[in-house]
Amino acid sequence: MHFIKERIGKLIDDLGGLIYPESVPVEQIRIMHSADGREDPAELDPSGWEAFERRDLWGGHREYYWFAFTAEIPEGWDEAGTRPTRSSARSSTDGVCRGWT
């Protein structure tokens, strides 16, 4: 059972490619720490927020953060209900926005 962690990691990566077959790179992500996460998103101005880099860490117990970025959704994602919605678009630490139905 040598390299079991490496084999499990590879399987997880392979499964991720099946769950999220398409991805769009996301650039210039901004982050803001929030006291309670109750701000009205329509009133937030991300221009003064900190830059969030690809491998930055965030989070913690009862901590709240807001993220802001702009991404172009490819035309092909409009077909067959595959276009991500606000609630189904997720970003990860690898700087990629993934969408699913």
C-alpha cells in the first residue's frame, strides 16, 4: 500500500475532471473580510478590496468573506441549461470558475 495518499489524490483529481468538464479562468479576484456577512451585495464596492491570489488562504470558524471578480461565460454554456447561475458558479483556489447545472 505504498503511495496510497498519492493514488487517492489522483483519483480525486480525475473525478473533479468528470464533475466539472469545462472551466473558465478567473483573473483579478478581490476579497473583503466581513464582520457578520450581512452586507447588502448591491451596496458593496469592491474597488478597495484586497487582491486575492491563486494560492491565498481564507476562512476560519465563523468568519465571513465577500469575493468579487468578472468572468466571461462561454457561449456554449448557454445551451442545454449548462450556463452557471449566481448560485451555481463556484470558484476555487486554482483561480478557475466552474459551473454546473
